[in-house]
Amino acid sequence: MNVEEIRDYCLLKEGAEESLPFGPDVVVFKVDGKIFLLLSLDTDQPQFNVKCDPDKAAELRAAYSCVLPGYHMNKKHWNTIIVDGSASTILLKEWIDDSYALVKKKKKK
């Protein structure tokens, strides 16, 4: 996936909004006012941060070299994904979906 494909996929999510609160180099995607993905625009390879269940986050880091502790984030709950071709598009979308679902379910009633 490239930056545009990641952006387009995020914006397909119900209620997803994008903004640039940290400057022009990081696109933030939110649902219900909460961040589910941060997409870096100033790296050689696309990379993004996604929220993740803490146990699953550790498992993914152990299993995939492209999954790192979340850059500038709570490393227990966030992973940074380097889009280097080592993880399939299906997996990347699954990780985006998981992040969206974790944030969406916390909506205040």
C-alpha cells in the first residue's frame, strides 16, 4: 500500500475524519474524535501508527519485522507499521480495521 491507498482506506470507515493537527507531515485519522491512525508523510517508506490490543501488539512485533513499538505513542497500546512489502495488503488492512474497531467501540453512550 502507498500513502494514498492508506488514506483512502481510512476514509472509507464510517465516521472517519482526517486532519493535520501536528503539522503538514502527519495525517491524523479519527473516529468520534479519537485517533485510530497516524500516517507519516515525511518518510522514505510509508509508515503509520495504529492502536492495538496490548497482547496482540507484542505478538505482532515478535512476528513481523515491519511492526515496531508505536513511535511517539504509548508503546503498550500502539504499533508503528513500516510498509516495506513484508506484510501483505490484507494484513495491513486488518491492522487498520482492528485499530478503528478498538477506538470506535469506546464511543460514549
